[in-house]
Amino acid sequence: MSIIKYRPEIDGLRAVAVIPVVLFHLGATWIPGGFVGVDVFFVISGFLITSIILKEQTAGIFTFSGFWMRRIRRILPAMLTMLIGTSVAGYFILFGPSWEGLGEQVFSAIFLYANVEMWQLSGNYWGPAAETAPLLHTWSLSVEEQFYLFYPLLLLILLKLTPKRVFTLILTGSVLSFGLGVYATSHSPNAAFYFLPPRAWELAAGCLLAIFERSRGPAPKGNISRTLASAGLLLTGAGYYLIQGAGGFPGFWALLPVVGTVLVIRFSGGEKCLASRLLSWAPVVHVGKCSYSLYLWHWPVIVMGAALQLKYPEHINNSVVIALIIILSLASYHFIEKPTRRAKNILMPVVLALVVSLGLAGFLTRASYNYNTPRFLPTIWMGEKYNVSPKIIPLPASRTLGVNWHSRPESLKDAYQNNGVLDLMNGEKTPRVVFLGSSHGLMWAPVVRNICKELNVSSSFFLADGTNPLIKFPLETKPLGGFNAIERRQFDQNRLEKLRLWEPEVVIISARWERFDIFEFEQFILMLRDFGSMVLFIEQPPVLDITDVSLPLYLSYRFDSIEVPDEILLPQLSDAEREGRKRLRLFSEKYDFCRSVPIADLYEKSSKVVACRQNRILYIDDDHLSLAGSKMAEERISKYVNAALISKKEFIHVSE
């Protein structure tokens, strides 16, 4: 087995990589680019792996079996231990609907596609779904191992066929990868962050340095080398403070940590410069030696700790989380990493741990859960009684458990091409109020129908989940929600025909407004004006930061062992719906026949969202109100509907 000369400053550089990652994940706002420590790891890995391959190839002792046995010893024992521990802890700590996702994350980590899984699961590395994924951090391990699936073979082929052009050819590939990373960061930032092709150049930067040193030898000693080593450390550190991520990384910004790391590795070896002294300091070196275990354990502990803090805030705090990270990391390094790195009989324990990990993952993807939802008053959803979608798309149990779900009447399956859900009264032949909406209209339907009955006016509801309540010209023919292409066109044509025929006094429209730009549908809104209609846009209530799961189930999980308070406030997802409301108001202010009905303030309190009040749960999931929740806005919506029906003058001044 080949051994390259040990360089303590490289272990110190590992510490410089892992500490910012941990601090960033702990929520340290003063180090916004802490996540780029992963990029430092990539460069170090490429340099060390290539140095070993080149030395063994020169000595004629390189074998792929030996290479992969080293990778197995280095990666799998500690990782499989972490996966087993996280799976068991996740079952007892995490919210039941999260178990399936955790099991799938374990599979992806084992089979080296965690970066693809995390891209599909969370999309944005900085998004809410990512923050609750216990194995989010394994994306980087998958990227690294995907690289090594082909790189050693490519390197040996190049060394054999064209040894003098190895550096040039790998450099060319690196430039192409960098260019792809820059392009993808602008056009598909999530893919740029998670996928290997836009990231390969970072690993290749370390590979190129190892190839360069093989032919040129170590860097000459002197002031220039000392200056460049310190400059490299400063560049790397600057990346932690200047890089913001969230759509702008990797791109050009990745040059800071990558170039900085290359300079440190190249010029700090053997030099008694400031960078070398700092990186070779014994405590820093020890952290670097533990860096792999620290990286493995820190994120699952943070995620589990956050889940426990929600349920037991008086017992779990950041100090407990940090202490547990340190204990598990040190135990993993001293009792798993070190003993297994050179162990001869490693395959059987690894295979056994692999089987256990896969078994736990399979169990988690199929495990059932049950929470005491009767602790709360019944949470009712009556929206399906107004759903004219020709096909109902079944929702997962995680969305519906704990909700008293009123089923849709069979008679509604053809309503989309007829009169919608029509409610005539007083001998009227046409409705005075027409309601257009998606599932975010379904949640208001019982309230709007009650308002119309109290005002003694006829109404019709053209509401369908998964659709756009607005119509775009020319009519679109793509499938949407429960509509195939033909049905969707029929739905839009029928709505236009009925609106033209009925000329309703009021058209109410509801949607999740941040998901599209209302100004793109201006032609349709102006058509409603031509029909003589007043238009009411009902705002979207704030979205809860709980992911797309049943709120009764979630609250029952959170308060399974503690008393339910009179009012439960939950964090708001983001400012996305605020932007949607802003666009809606700007559009409404543009035309005197339009008005945005403000309701979001009814559900906001102290920068959070009122999720439950006096044991009544106000949402059924993260963004749909329950019957109790929608009733909170009934009086306000009624005010706007009544004003619109009475006269245009009162309608214009209703909010004054």
C-alpha cells in the first residue's frame, strides 16, 4: 500500500473547511458562505486521491481493487454507522410523514445518488424542505464518489496513451465543467449546486495540482511561496463571508474557495509561514482529522435537535445540540474511523452494516404512524363539494389524516362543462355571483356560498383543484390538474361562454397568487369588465413552514405529551405570498372594477401565523384553510361582495 508524505497543514485545512459548514448549519448569520467548506473538501480530495494514484502507478502497484478498498475503509464504516443511528433516531424523533423521505434518503446515500435525491426533494439547498432533510449533507459525498467512479480509469488511460498531455486534457475538461457551472448557475441554479458535471472542476482542480507537482516537484521555498500560501487562506476565508448562495452558487463565486485551497496546498508545505503555522497547530489538526465524522454527524443532530426543540423547548437547546455533535463526532473518529481505516477484515462488518441500513430504510418507507388528533376539535374540509374537476387526484395520507374530508358528489364530474356548482334562488335563471378558483378557491367555497345565501343572491362555482382560475389567450391545451388537454380546453371555453351569457354582477377569483403573474391574464380580466362584472380577488393566507402535510397530524405530533395552548403560532414559510399579494394589489389598483380582498392579516400575529385557536385548527395543511379557518374571513369577504353588488361607487370606496 502506497503512502504519501503526511502534511499536517492539509488536516488543518480540513478543519478550515468543516468548521464553517457546521457553523452555517447551526444558523450563524455572520458566516453566510459557510457552506462552501464543501468546495474546499472537493479540492483536498482531488489532490490526495490523485497523488496516491500517481505514486502507485509510478511504482507499478496500483490496482482498482486496492483503490476501492481504501475508499470503502475511508467512507463506509463511519457513514453506515451514521445512517443506522439517524434511521433509528428519526423513527423515534421525527414527524411520521417524514419517515418515508428519510428512508429514501438512506437509499440514495448508499447507492450514491443523494445529490439527485436532494435536488428532487428540496430543490433549493436553502429552502425549507432542505432544512428538515436529515441526510441533506450526503449530497456532497455522492458527488465525490460519482467522480471517482470514472476518474481513476480515465487518469490511467491518459497516462498510458498520452502521458505528456494528461494535464492539458484534464484542464480542458475542467474549463468545460467550470463553464457549465457558470451557465447552470444562471439558468438552473439548483441543478448547478447538486450535480456532478457543474462541480467536477472543483475536484479536478486538486487533481491538476497533484499532476503538476508530480512533474514540477514541490513549490520553492521563499517569500513568494509564503505570501501565496497566506493569500490562499485569505481567499478561502473571504469566500465564507462574501458568498451568499441562494441562486448564485457555484458560478464564478466558487473560484474563491477553490483557488484559495489550491494556493494553500501548493505553497504551505514545509514553509514556516503564518498560514502553515495556523493550519499545523495541534488543535486545528485534530479537528481536521475528525472532520469527516464531524461532517457526517453534525447535520442529522441539528435536524433531530430542531424537531426535539419544537416538542421539548425547555429541555433541548443549542448547547445540547452542539455537545451531542462533539460527542458523536469524537466517538465516530476514535472508535470507528481510526480502527477501520487499516483493518484487514473489513468487508463482513461493512456488508452487515449495509444490510442493516437497507433494512431500516425499507422499514421507514413503509412504516405507519398514528397521532392523537382527537385532542383537537374536528378539522373539516368541505371544498370537495364544489370541485368540478373531471378527475380527482388522490392525496397521500400525510395530507388527509386527521381531516374530516367531505367527499365529492358523483354529480359534479361533468359540472365543468355545464353550469359548475349552480345555486339559484328567488326564481333567478342566472347567477349574479360567479366564483373561479383552484384548490385555494375550494377552501373559500362554503364561506362564499353562505355569504350569497345571506345576501339572497344566486351563485355558481367553477372551482377545480390543481388548475389556474384565470384564462389565458389563446386557450391552452396542455393537461392540468385533473383535466386532460381536451377537457381543459372544454373547461375554459365553457367558462367563457357562461360568463358571456350570464354577465354576472360579481366575479370572485381565488388562487395561490405567488405562483403566477396576474398581469399575464390582463386580457381575460378586461373581458370581465366588458361583461359588466365587478372583480374580487381574495388574497392568499400566509403559508405555514411545515411542508405539505396534514396540520392536525403535525400539531398532534408536536403536542402529544404537553398541554395544547389556547393559541398556536407557527413560522411563516417565506415572503413568497407577500410578493403575490403585492402584485395582486398593484393590479387591483390599476382598475376601478377590481378589488383585492385583504385577509392575510387575520392570520398573522407577531411575525408568525395563527395555526390553531381555542382548539380549532385553522389550516388542513401548509397553505389551505380548514372550514374554521375560512370562516374567520367571512365577515370581511361579505363586506366586499355586498359593496360590489350594491353599486360601483361603494365598491370603489369599500376599503376606505
